[in-house]
Amino acid sequence: MQNKTILITGCSSGIGYETAKLLKQQGWRVLASCRKQDDVLRLQQEGFECLLLDVNDSTQIKQAFEEIKQKGGLDAVFCNAGYGLPSMVEDVSRKDLQGIFETNVFGVWEVMNYALKIFRQQNHGKIIVTSSILGFAAMPFRGAYNSTKFAVEAMADTLRLELAGSNISVSLIEPGPIQSNFRSNSAKEFEKMDISGSIHQQTYQKNLTYFNTKENKNPFALPPSACAEVCLKILNAKKPKARYMVTLPTKLFWGLKRILPTFIFDMICRKSAG
């Protein structure tokens, strides 16, 4: 019996990398992908089948799926690639916003739709998308990222309705604090912005110290392997759930948003964001 195949985007580190490792150990044929050639070579040296795939590049996406079809098809896709952009809404330019939406939303959308063409033809498949606690609980200093994750949640919810009656599932993984390079990578994206005229300079200085700290001191932070285990759970489930919340804060905030008045929930979100 041939091993089932999954494509995972954003495998250079963190959640994508840990998921690729775990699924490979569990007998899946993992098509890991990275946007940088150096990372592709590194993963290939580690024994992975790795594709060069920048989700901002439609040509690369098309080429990747042509290669996938030639190599025997696909049973699941995990749209994981993405980045953060720590900044106030009023300081995010149209260009900055377009950049993060290209990766976190448009890239997910396009990869998912290419996968759907395969899934529709074979009448089965699983779509898994990395969302966030910030996909339903907006917090200050993260407006652009919040917006992309709210969009991803709406996209997945809509697609789930459209796929009703098919043998194709859509599941969101919603992590809270995870011990990874996500924060430091987000700080690098922030450094590309022009915030010279911002009134929030002191806030930026304070928060960027936090974002540049590699050690995650949040007592509820979990390793990226926690998300990898959830991904495996989804793949093994006959009928996967719509949402899988990872970390205690995600589960807590999901409940609080549904029972608290908005102004109280806003206060909790502000305090949680520091």
C-alpha cells in the first residue's frame, strides 16, 4: 500500500518543520516546501523530499503542483507558511499590508485551490490551515497579522460550507504562544517598515525588545511539536473538526469571547498584549 502524501508549506523551522518530521516518522510521504533554496537543500540533506515554493509566487505554486501530480498525487495539504508584522494599524502602509496578505492569505488561498483540483478529481483530501488565537481575539500592536488570520478563518469557514457533502475536509489549527522563531522573524519584517514619524516610538522600543527575545517566557507556551501532533490527529480522524485549539490561552480566549461583554473582553486583550 502506497504511503499517503501531504504537502506542507513553510517548513524551514517551527511548526512546519516539526510537522514534517513527525509525519515522516509516522509513514507519511511528506513534500516539505521552503521559500529559500538554502533551506530546501538543508532539508534535502536531512532526508526530506523538499520543494522550492514561495507562496507569494504564482509560478512556483503552479510548478510545484505540476510536479506533485507527476509524482503520484496528494492526500492532504497543510498551509502553514506565514509571518507576523508587529505594528500599530496607523503605521502600516498599504504596501506593508499587501505584503503580509500576499503570504498569509493570498498564498494560502492559491495553494489550497490547486490542492482542491486534485482532491475534487479523486474525491478525497484534507486541508489544514495554520490560523492563530489572533484569528478570533484581536490584540493591539498586531493589527496587520490579526487581519490576515481573521481573513483565513473566514476563508476556511466558507470553504467548509461549500465542501459539505464531499469527502474533503477543512480544519484550522489555532495556536496560542508557541516556542519558535516566529517572533524574531516578525521583528525582522518590522525593521523593513518606515515608522520614523510614528507617535508610538516608545511602545515600539518596548515591544521589539520582547519580539527579539528568542526565549519565550510565557508560562503557557508550548513547543511547535504540539501543533505537529494536532496535525497528525487531524490526518488520522475520519471526520476532522473545524477547529483545533493549541495552548490553554487559545481555549480560554475562545470561551471568554463568547460569554463576556465586548468592552471587558477588549480590556483582557489589551492587558494580555502588554
